[in-house]
Amino acid sequence: MIPVFASRSIRPIIAALGLFLLMAAVPVFAETHPGQSALVQEVVRDTGKDPAMLNALLDQAQMQQSILDAMNRPAESKPWSAYRPIFLTQKRIDDGVAFYRANRALLERIGRQYGVEPQYLVAIIGVETFYGRITGKYKVLDALVTLGFYYPKRAPYFRQQLKTLLELPDNHLAGPLDTLTGSYAGAQGWGQFMPDSIRDFAVDEDGDGRIDLQNSLPDILASVANYFARHGWIAGGPVAARAQPDGAARPLGDWQAKPQWPLEQLEAWGYAPLQHLDPGEPTSLLTLAGAGGPETWFTFNNFQVITTYNRSPMYAMAVDQLAQAIMDGVHDADNAGSAQ
């Protein structure tokens, strides 16, 4: 009989030996992509999935040079004067108004449920995929394999996304993993969720047992709303507002997404709001290169939340302005209808 103290002392050794034997039992496959074997071993260790199946999926994925090229010319490299017209077109606004009115009951129910104004849910899918029309032509596996194994600049991030994708349960995806398509960065569905966001924030709103961000409108809208809510969206809170600097306004350095000062402090430093706002509201100051010259903006907590979806402040500004334009259009259409 082994003494108790000896038994306790060898338990970590036994556990380590068991893990070693488990890993040793994983068959060794020839790598199609550099780093593939190590990734497969990690997924097998964490999920118990079949390594042959995982390798078969990765073997069929292809490195795409066009994906690497696209990563080096993102729209966010444009100035605001060129970026804004991409997303604030009359057609995108009109289609957003039509989408809102056609799905009003669902949008407003989900908005109340998650505490997120419905027009921002519409604006997100409007900016991301033109209301589901342009969800991406690349195979998600190709995109994440290309960026996780062949794009050193951001390989750790995309390798993690690839690992998460391989670990997701089948009922968290719109279809078989090898059939999924999306953006050149590997984002999927109308809201362009990366695998980590699918894992952490996507929801089965329609209750059919599957999270389908490509075909289920309740799942799509509720997942975006849940993402915003979980990142701290404040219902009814401001997003961004124009500021008018005076000639002696204090320079404040680079913009920070997290609000830095109460609004009244920025007013004291020479930045006047052009609308009524709570003087105690935490804010940051953003300058954009607009078509008519520099634009100065106060940005608030909800603006920061949008930047967690896409870190570009121009993206967040486009979402905010599209949301406002959509809501204005909905009110105009409602008023026109009631006047008839």
C-alpha cells in the first residue's frame, strides 16, 4: 500500500504522464500548412475532436494571396472625407429604412430585450454586409488559414480565431464548417462575427437549437444586440456630437476610445458642444479629416462600444450617422403614412 503522502506527491506526475500519453496517441500527419500539426494537437487536447477530421479540414484549405493583398489595403486607411461616402449613400439609407419598417416588431422587441436602440442593429448590418447582401465570398477556412499561418503581422490573432472556429460546436455555425463563406478576414454572417464573437456573444434567438448568423434574422439581430449590451452599451446614451473649438482651444493629443474627461472640462478648454448635453458626461475628443476641413467630435461610451466591433473611429462614426439617418427616414415615412 502506498503511503498517503507518497500518493499525493506522485499525482501530478501521473497526471502529466496521462497527458503525455494522450498527446503521443495523436497520429502524426504531414503538414499542409506550417504550424498545422501543433494547432491540431491543441484542438484535440482541448476538445477531444478527431485529429484526422481536423487535418482533413485544414488540408483542403488554401492559402489565398488575394486575402493577404486585401489585408494591406483596408478601407480604414482612407481619410474620413473618402470613407464616409462609402457607407452614407442614399441607397444604403433608404434600404435601411425599408429593412427597419419591414422588421419593426422583431427589431423593437430585441432592442427592448437587450437595451440597444434598434437603428444601431440595422446600421451595423448595413455597414457590414448591406443588410445581408454582401456577406463575403471567401471560404472562412481559407481566410483564417491564410492569415493564421501566412500573415506574420497578425498571425497570433488569426491563429486563435482559427483554433476557435475548429472548436465551435456544429450547432453554432450556419452549416458544415468547410462550406462557410465570409470576409477576407474570416468574419461570418450578416453581422460579420469572428469565431471568438460567435463563441462568446452569438445567441439562438429563434430557439431552433442552432445559432445561424447567415439565415436566421432573430439570431443575427439578437447576436449584435447581445454583443453591444455585453460591451457596455447604455440605452439612450449619446454616441457622438459635434464640437466647436475656439481659437484658443487647448490641444489634447491623440484620440482615446475610452472617454477621458467630463464634457464640462472640454468646454472649459475651449470646445463648445453644438447641442444640449449633460455637462458631466464622460467624453473624448476626436478630429476627422472631413470633406469641408477638420471636424471635431465629442465621443462617448456608446461610441467606444462600437469601436470594440471595429476599432476604427471612422467605422464607429459611419455606424452612428447611418443609424441616425435610418431613424430619421423611418420617422418621415411614418409621418407621411399617417398624413394620408
